[in-house]
Amino acid sequence: MSARKAALSLHALGAADRRWILAQLDDTERQQLEFHLDELQSLGIPANAELASAVIQSQASCPADQPAMSNAAMCIRHQLDNAPAADIVAVLREEPNWILAPVLKLGPWSWQPALLSALDANRRTALVSMLHTQPALQEGFILALLSALDSQLTMLPSQIDVAPSALTSTDQPPLLRWVRKWLP
């Protein structure tokens, strides 16, 4: 189990149990987990065992559920994983869950905790539930989805000040518009 997954599991425990487990570790492991625990706290990720379990299980099931990504998709995925979390949140926070679920299914992402913390609790819970029912993604869809997200990031400076309330019923979040055009 990765240090981040371990920290997410510890984060969901009660304070006394968390302290006891941390006391059993050597200094290096404890410091690493404490760093990730502080990160979860600062991002506002709720200490929720159900959420932690769902996220960890969805991450564990990803490799078996996903087809191998093309080299182009892997290259874009790497670029997106290194994108600033604030930029990813700005692009994705208004997208519907049916767009977010396949993106998250391609994780884990370095910016995933920041994105999840930017969503309200009900939406976050619904999104995590969707991850369990998300079908395997086709290679062409993966490339198209990652390409659309990458395109939205490059256009971000012109979109950054668009408030959700400024969107009309005909204006949809950019990634949603792109995917709707892409779908048959």
C-alpha cells in the first residue's frame, strides 16, 4: 500500500487509533504519513472511512479494469498528472460527475485530493459511488477524454474568471461541451 493510501486510511480512523498506529512506526514512516495526513487535513478531505475505502478500492481495481493506454494517452496523462492542482480544479469543478468519474478512474492523480476537496460532500459521495459502477473505458475514449482535458488546460487563462453563475442554460462547462460533440 502506498503512503498516500495508508494516510487516507489513517485519516478515517479516530484520533486515538491514529496516534497508536503512528507510534508503532519508525520515524521515517511516521513522518511521511504525518506529512500526508496534514495534507489531507489542509485540503479539507473528510475523515470518512466509507470514502477512504471506496477511493482505495477504486484505485486498486483500476489497472485490471482498464485497457492498456496508447503511448499518446500515457504521454498526455503524464502531463495532466503534473499540472497544477488549482488549474485542474478550475477546469473540472463544474463538470458533471459522468465526466469526472472516467477521469478519476484513470488515476490515481497527484491533484485528485484537491479536486475532491473542491466538491461538496454530497457530490463527492455520489462521485465515489459512480467509480464503482464505471464500466471499463475504451482506448479511444481514454485518448479523447485526456486530450479534451489537456486542451481545456491550455485555454484556462481565458476561462479562469468564468463563474458558474455566469453560465446560461446553453453554456455548458467546456469539457462537457467537447465530450458531447465527441459522442455520436
